[in-house]
Amino acid sequence: LRQNIMHPIPKNEFTDVKKIYAIVSGKGGVGKSLVTSLIAVGLRREGYEVGILDADITGPSIPKMFGVSGAKIDSDSKAIYPVRTHNDIKVMSMNLLFSKEDAPVIWRGPLIAKTIEQFWTEVGWGVLDYLLIDMPPGTGDVALTVFQSLPIDGIIMVTSPQDLVSLIVKKAYNMAKQMDIPIVGIVENMSYAVCPHCGKEINIFGKSKLEEEAEKLNLKVLGRVPIDPQLTALCDSGEIEKAQNLYLDSCIEVLKSELKE
Ligand code: ADP
């Protein structure tokens, strides 16, 4: 099936990427961009070369989380180049190409999809161990085009507890299956809260159904990220790289082992 529906487009001569992962969610607002950032920071702390392709064009929050929103993009006649965060993670996002951060992207799907393709074909990513793609939420045509045209090695699904048991997750799961792209596993965001006084976990949404639901779909649980006010503050101040706790150790370990394969 994949052969019939895939139209991989070639990379440019300035790009040499070992592994490409797409971070997906069934709907917006579950913390997909934050999880993408945490994974990127975690891999970078381990010394890997990491890039983030922000394909969530209608809500491009990656540059803001890393505090590079106003950064100038370099280009020459051959390619345009991603900006570098404080810790040298390479980022490309629509947000960097518009001078006004709050300008809405009022483009139709095909044009958005084309732009994301260009983030792959015309951006000089250089040598990377990992390129993480922060996907548009849902299973619409933009997501479909990205899956078809970029050589994605695996998908990481992000859900919130309420979202987990819904059809939205199942749809995102089925899309990946139909595209024949391996699903690395699932991350539950806003999984629980930590009491600021005693440090105890509070299961705001009741007992987690993550293990149970993941087993039904035969998915690996890559991690659970709590609601952490420190993370919110770091997202807002553009200092996500300073996060003390990334909560995603096992996800990082799985991605490290995939690189060795
Ligand atoms: P999505 O990409 O799914 O639309 P984001 O990752 O942009 O969602 O998250 C939106 C905002 O919600 C973030 O900027 C952050 O402030 C907050 N947020 C998300 N997850 C958490 C969390 N686990 N703890 C604290 N704040 C969070």
C-alpha cells in the first residue's frame, strides 16, 4: 500500500538526516508541540544533533518555546537555513518567515502542504541524528501530504487523558497504520499533577487508562508528562531548554536504540 500512496520527494544536498520522527495528535491543544520540544531537548542533552521542523503551521509554537521567534533566517542561492536555539537545536517554522508573529496563516491546505514540503526540500538541515516534525493536529489533508512526501521513520502519538479513549486517537492511529509508518509509541500529556506541598501525584482525570488503552492498540507507552507549572512558565518565556525535568527518559532511550539499528 505504501508504495502506491507514497510519493517521497528527494532531500537536498545540504541535508543528511539519520532518523525522522513525526509527532502527531488527534486534535489540537494536547501539548504536542511541548512534547516535541521536550524530546528534542532530551536528545540534545545526550549530545545528538537535533532539528525540529514545525509543520503545525496554523499554530506554530516551537520558535516561541525556544525563544527564537524573532531570529533572522540565513539563506543563500542554494538553501535557506534553520535557526539555532541556545543549545544548538535547529528549528524551521512558518513563524520565522513572517515578520508578524500573530499573523494568521490563511492559506488553503495544498499551499500549506507545499510549504512544509519546502521545509524539507529547500532547507539546509545539515547533518542531523534526529529531525522531529511537529505535525498539524488531526488527520486532514496537510498531515496526509506530509506523511506521503517526507521519508518518516516513525510516529510518536501524543494524547491527553480525556482524548485517549476517544475516536480521535483511533483515527490518528489508523492513519499511521494505513500509511504503513511504524508507530514508535504513545506519550500521555497532562497525565497527572504533582501536589506542590507533598509532591504526591494527583490523578485529576481519574486513574490513568494509558497502559490499558495502549495495550489494546499494541502500542508502547513512551512516557507520561504531568501538568507542570514550571513547563508552562518556560514555554511562555522561551526557555524550554532550561527545563529541569523532561519526564520522557524512556522515550529518549527508545529513540536512542532506534538510531543504533
Ligand atoms: P499543541 O501543540 O498540542 O496544540 P502545545 O504543546 O502548544 O499544544 O501546548 C499549549 C500550551 O499548553 C503550552 O504552551 C504550555 O504552556 C501548555 N502545556 C501543555 N502541556 C503542558 C504540561 N504538561 N504542563 C504544563 N503546561 C503545559
